[in-house]
Amino acid sequence: MLAMHETKVHGKLSFPYALYGVIHSERLCGFPLHWHDEMEIIYVTDGVMSVTVQNDDYILSEGDMVLVQPQVFHSINQNDDYKAEYYNILFRFSLLESGKRDLCLNKYLEPIYSQKLLVPSYIGKGSQLYQNLIPYVRQLIVLNGDQNGNELLIKSCIFGIMHHICMNCTPANNDEQHIIILNRKLRKSIEFIQNNYSENITVEQAANISNFSASHFSKMFRQLTGTSFTQYLKNYRLELASEKLNDEERKISEIAFECGFNNLSYFTRAFYEKYHVTPSEYRRINEQ
């Protein structure tokens, strides 16, 4: 999930659906800002965690739920030192469609995918939508260990979920449509980071990719992601470095330089600020 645009198909091409059970320990910091083509449901079963959807932050505890519609920026983060357990349910709308003339595709699914209709993000335990969704979510969790032979039942649950979600969608207003357009432009710059993170990337270079001035780009980036361009770039490089540290054969200095840090001392300080351990300690902990 380190790539900003996650292109992995969850499940199979013939059945693009997957459910993951995730545990955040004190050593895991979650998944950085990204987007994908799947609809996603995040359901917390224990502990406390935080989720960001677009620029809205939500602190979630046991029983809370978040919906993330396709192509929307979001991240999953550890909340301070709290542990958390949760489920991710992901599926592509192709799971539900029967062809280009499909009424449900054109009336409900395509408007959500293109963000003409907006899905509510935070679903609190006291809401009617929560009460409508939770039986389907729990059924999918029960079926997770035995998907083979239950594809029709799984699909029926997804249809039920989408019915209730669609009944609670709202049309994007002019301001929201403007933000959606800016998000699409911003993705070009983020993909540039993804492909060139080891180089010396400047704000001016990233802004030019999206055809913005550096000042306007910086303001827009913070508005849409909740963080500065510089901070995002540093965090992205640190996430990559943390993954590469699992390779015990490679030197820490080599990993730092490969991830765009030209100064080993700065890399160590930045890594400690994010993970509260040094790179060598992080590697040693993950060996256990």
C-alpha cells in the first residue's frame, strides 16, 4: 500500500472482492495517503485508531465504521500508542455489474465512481445507516474463512450494502466538484513523487506537473491532504525505508540514500520522529 495509486486487484479478476483482518500493534503506523479503484469499508472491532478521508480526520473506536468511495484520498493511522483491530472490506463495482447497459451500473454505481454522488464517510454506531449495514458486514466477516462456494451469498451482501449506501448518497455541489477536479490534478504530482522519490524533488517540480504555481500548489496540497508537500514527501520516503529495512542484507545507509535521504544523520532523526525508534532498532524489533 505504499504506492499512492494502489493498482493491485483485491481478490481475483473474476471476483474482485477481499476482506482483511488487520491488527495495529505499537510498532505499526498504518497505511499512508493513497487511493484505489475499490469501494472500501473499514470496521473497527477493538482499540482506537484514526482514519483520514480527503481532509477529514476521524478517531474510531470499537464498532465504528468508515466508508471510502473509489478514487478518494484516504489513510489509516495509529492513534498515538493505541493498538487497534479492524477489518477492511474492498470490492470493485465490476463485481456487481452485468454489462454496459446495466441499469444499476448507470443509475447508482457509475455516479459514485465518478464522484457525482458522494458517499458518507463516518458511520457512527447510533445512525440508521449503521444499523442497516452492520448485519451485512458481520455476515461477510463470518464468510471470510470460507469464500469458496459462498460467492453468491457474498455478492448478495455487497448488493445489500450498496443499496443502503446509495440511499444515503448526496449529489456533489459546486464546491465539492471543484475539490474533486483539484484532486485529480493533484494525483499527477503525487504519481511523480512515487516514480521519482529517490531524486531531489522540489515543490516547483511537483507543482509544474499539475500546472500550478508553487505557492498555489503548496496551499492546495495542504488543503486537500491535511499536510504540507514537504512533510508528505518525507513521510512517503520514510514509509518506503521502513519496508526496505526488512531486508537484513542491506545497509541502513544504502536504504536511506535510495529513499531520497542524502544525509544519514537526518534520516535517523526523521525516522525516530515518526516511529519512535532508530532504523537499527526498528529492524531489530521486526526480526522478533
